[in-house]
Amino acid sequence: MKKDFLSILDITKTELDEIISGAERLKRQKRAGVPHELLRGMSLAMIFEKSSTRTHISFEVGMHELGGHALFLNAKDLQIGRGEEIRDTARVASRYVSAVMIRAYRHSTVEELAENATIPVINGLSDREHPCQILADILTIREHFGDIRDLSVAWVGDGNNVCNSLVLSSALTGMAVTVASPKGYEVAPELIEKARSLGGKVTTAKTPEAAAKDAHVIVTDTWISMGDEAEREKRLAAFHGFTVNDQLLRHAAPDVRVLHCLPAHRGEEITGDVLDGPQSLVWDEAENRLHAQKALLVKLLKK
Ligand code: CP
Ligand code: NVA
């Protein structure tokens, strides 16, 4: 049976643990120059409906380092760009490659691809979730803090795709997640309920300061995700006061660390002082996309 990774909840606690430990091992092997061509001869199709720097580079380099091959496919250049059905693309791709990673506007596109493919499908970001990002975030938090179970994580900003995956991940990691978003940009209550029903510790806070209180990790992301550009002015006004800055960090635990999936907008959701400062783990976080996704690919593909 093929296994997809469309949501962070498509894996169990044990599988998450195996992926994070695998990522740590692959990272050490890369640093030591130890070859780890675990997916020799395999191919990954990477379909992008939207822009990408980290997801594109890390999946492509990751497949190369695992001894396999990755194909960058801009959706506009594929026949899907001219109306070929996703289900037909799924069937055909399944005859050529070992797995597909897709970054799509609509989560339903990712689901349709997965339903019709006989090979694993990985969500490289949709409007609902960005589970690969959260794998890298968990790896980064574990590297820094060691035992993560009793940590508190604050999300300050848009209740978007990255936030959704973080909230759901509470059910797997045991970390408490508190979300502060402006009115109208909150995480869907059903999603919070889902995380809670599976044992996740998720709460909401009225202000960024309340969310940040005693937090070990503060996470934020752009106020204007890909596809939201037309709402730029409205969003800038709504998110006023939600910038992650030095004052906000003072409410957190003394050793607080800051994550941001990138791309960042200095002066909007985060100040340059914080992003480039000593409490920022964002560059390790970006690097960890590579190691976490290599471990994910091995988990999904290695027989
Ligand atoms: N964080 C992230 O997914 O970055 P890209 O959009 O550059 O892939
Ligand atoms: N929330 C952002 C994440 C980018 C990696 C977006 O969807 O554009």
C-alpha cells in the first residue's frame, strides 16, 4: 500500500519520531561525508503551481543526495496548465516516477492527485497545510531543546496553512500550541477541535503578548500568503500589532527561540533585529527542510 503525506496527521507519533531521528542521522552523515544513497534509481516529480525557493531546492538536492533524481515541473508548462485532468496526470506520473511532490493552490488538487496516483504523494504546501515545513520545525526545536514534550509554542500571526499544520502537530509532539491571530484570520475552530480530540494541547490567545507569555518558541509567517496578494492593504491594517519584535520576546521564556518558515518580510510580521538576532533559529530551520524531507522520502519510498 502506498502512503501519502498530505497532512501532518498522515503519520503517527512513532512515524514522526522515526522521521525526525532519521533526519538527524542523515544530517550527521551528510556533515561527515558519509554516502547515503538509499533511494538510488528512484525519481521524484515536483509539480509547482506557486513559487518556491526552499521546497524546490531542498527536495531536488535531497533526492540527489539520496542517489535519486528530481524533476522540476512548473504546472503552467505541464498539460494540466492547459486543462488536462489531475487524475490523468496522476495515473501517468505513476508509470514514470517513484513519488510526486506537489505545491498547489487548492488542497483538493493535492487530494485528487493522491487519490488517483499509485505512488506516494507529498503535499509541498496547499491552502490547508504545509506539513513538510512542520517536520523541519520539529527537527529544529528538538535539536535546540532536546526533549520537546513539555515545551510551549506560540504562533503569532495569520491562521494559515503553516499554522494549521503546527496546530495539528500538537497531537503528535505533545507540545502546547497557543495561537494569537487578528479577528477574521483565526485558525478554523474545527481544526483546533481535531487536534484536541487527538490529545493535542491547543489554545487561543487574544493578544500576541498573551500567546508569547512564557513560550519557549515563537513562530510566525507572512501576513500575505501566496494567493492573498489582492488583500495586501486590508491585511497590513488587520495585522497591525502582530509583529514579532524584541518587546514581544520579553514576555516569553528567557531562552525563547524564534522560527519563521520564510520568505520573511522584515518590518511586517517580524523585525530584522529578531530575524537576524541571536534568538532566531530560522536559518537552521531552513536547512532542516533538507534533512527532514530526505528522511520523509526514505520513509515513504524505501522498501
Ligand atoms: N518555507 C517554504 O516553503 O519556502 P518556499 O516557499 O521558498 O518553498
Ligand atoms: N503561508 C505562506 C508560506 C510560504 C512558505 C504561503 O502560503 O505563502
